[in-house]
Amino acid sequence: MIQETIVSMALVGAMIGAAGGGWVNDAYGRKKATLLADVVFTVGSLIMCAAPDPYVLILGRLLVGLGVGIASVTAPVYIAEAAPSEIRGGLVATNVLMITGGQFLSYLVNLAFTEVSGTWRWMLGVAAIPAIIQFILMLFLPESPRWLYRKNEKARAIEVLSKIYDPDRLEEEIDLLAVSSLDDRSKKSVSYLDVFRSKEIRLAFFAGAGLQAFQQFTGINTVMYYSPTIVQMAGFSSNQLALLLSLIVAAMNAVGTVVGILLIDRCGRRRLALTSLSGVTLSLLILSAAFFLQSSDLTSALCGSAALHTSTACGNRLGWFAVAGLALYIAAFSPGMGPVPWAVNSEIYPEAYRGVCGGMSATVNWVSNLIVAQIFLSVVAVLGTAATFLIIAGVAVLAFVFVLLFVPETKGLTFEQVERMWKERAWGSPLGSRESLLDGAA
């Protein structure tokens, strides 16, 4: 019970941090929200390192989760608001790369500390170092120009923009900000309930939150969790390959994210998500088939003879079939459904709603993460592994249909064009397509 609480407390903290992080972003700015996240994370990490008992460790995990939750809202919004529209998706996806790359480095750090006295304390305490470094570097970065403009600090906003754009483009960006600021909603603070009072904001939030939920319900954490068992099916010792597997999976995840960075502003968010979900569905069907064959009499037909059925060669053959499914899943998920939900959520909300809606959608992500973590093993126990992966494949199909129907393409659009698109979609205007918006801008 204590162990389960320790593991889940970071997710609980992340949910709380994400829910409150949107308000912190809007009230105090993206820069201060990032600094706050760094402080909270650092304190939590040091508390875990020095924890004298499990209850103090739980407190540290909660604080670390709070920091992660705030950062999960703040980083994509800060990057998107400072980025030119033509490379915005790639830069937001780079944030996901830093996360997946950090996971890979954390495995290397853990490996380095395996032979050190007090191993787990070093592993937990060293996590404070990146947060401290980011805090120091963040002190030298400017506030989001869009947040500054919204808070009537126009001179500071223009100063920041002048460091990003050349003079001709700078004038265009300032004009866009001026037009956006004419909307009365951009000048007021909004509440969580305000999100549901406007039809266009409801549509945007439905698309963004749906993407975040499907990112988790299409099984990324279940597949990552079950990967040691998949490798065992290939005939390898879990003790021998556990850490190596973690390294390989984390490395593939990071490499796939790099592919996503290269494609997201070329192919677009929508196409990348649809392609990703197609591969995810196929890989989950392969995993389901592998586990079904392993547990059924059909294995003998696949292996060719009853004698081979009883041999390790047969198990290895099925195991490598499952490993192929695992590799395909990571290769399909990481470039698309990994970064796309965060990129889309950083750019689909109007200025006044960006923090609140971003926080709410990130909370949906963390809640979905917790639900999957809590029910996965129970579903496997009741239905079996093959049926569980088949169900997740069905969810991936639903996700494909959801993206097809409700998620518009935002590649290359300014924030103002995206806001206009939602208004036109909400009220039935024929001009609500990406092409018409780009033609209008031209």
C-alpha cells in the first residue's frame, strides 16, 4: 500500500500542478510560473533524497509532481508564444524531445549510481540539478511577449519581439498583437467555467483535451510498462536485459521525437497524428496476436510441429513477433501522438484562455495517465493480455476518428488565424478552413 502511494503521489501532484498551473501562468506570467515549477521540483527532489521514512518520501513525490504539472502547462505555452508560426510546432515538439531525452539520461544516471552506497538517495537527489540549472538560465530569458502585451506592457513586449523578428516581420507581428488586444476577452481574467460558456472555446477545448486523453488511452504507458514481459517472451532474462531494455526504449522514443520535430511543421499536426495512430493500431494488433498465440493451441500451427511447440525456439519466434510489435509501437507513437497533443494545445486557444485551457487539458492528460496506471493490471487479470491490447487498439481507432472529425490543421497559422477559425467553425461559416484562412492572410 505504501509503495503504491509513493508511486502514484507524483501523478496526483502533477494533476494538481497542471490544474493550478494555468491560473499561475495567466496571473503571473510564463517566466514566473517556470521559476516556481523549478523551485517546487528542487525542494521535492531534495526532500526525497533526505527522507527518513516513507511518509516524507511521499511528501517529496507530491512536490515533484506539482513541479512537473506546472511545467507541463507552462513550457509549451511559453515556447509557442515566443516562436514564429512557421516553426512553432517543431519548437514545441523539441520540449517533448527534452523530456524523452531526459528519460534516457536518467537511465544512464541510475546505471552510474547502481554501485554507489545509498543508491536510491543519489538517484532521487540528482534530479534537482536540472531544475536548478533551468532556474538560473530562466532568469536571463524574457517574459512571453504575448503575455506582456496582454498585460499592457507593450514596450517590453515589442523589445522581446525585436530580438526574434527582423524589422519587416516585427511590424507585422505587432499589428497582429494590436488586433488581438482589441478583443475585450483578451483584457479580462477568465475562470474555468468561462471555458464552457463560449461555443468556439468549447470546441477548441474539446479538441485539445481529447488529444491529451487519447495520448494516454492509446496505451503508451501500458506498452512501456509491459515491455520487459515482451522481451521475456523472446527468451531473454529480465535481470539481464531490464536496464538495457529501458535504455533502448528510451532511446527509440527520443529518436522518434526528433523525427516528429522534423515533420510537424512540414506535414502538419493533423496528418502526423493520423499517421501515428495508424501505426499504433497496427502495432497493438501485432502485440495482441503475439500474446494470443502464446496462450493458445494455435501456437503449434505457427511453430510447425508439436515438438517445436515445446521448444524455446518456438517461444523465441513468438517473442520476436511481440518485440516487433513493441518496436513498431514506439516508432509510430513517438513522432506523432507524443508531441502533437502538446503542440496543438499550445496554439489552439485564444490569448485570454491559453493558460486556463492549457492547464485543464494537461490535467486531463495526467488524470488519464493515472486511470490507465490504476486499471491496466486489473483489466489484464480479468480479460488477459491479448484482449487488453486488442481493446487499446480499438481505442486507437476511436482516436483516429476523433482527430479526423474534430482536430483541425493549424500548421503555419498565426494565433489570430486559429482564433478566427474556431469562431467560423462554431457559427457555421464556410471560411473556417485552414486554406481559406491562409488565402485571407495572403
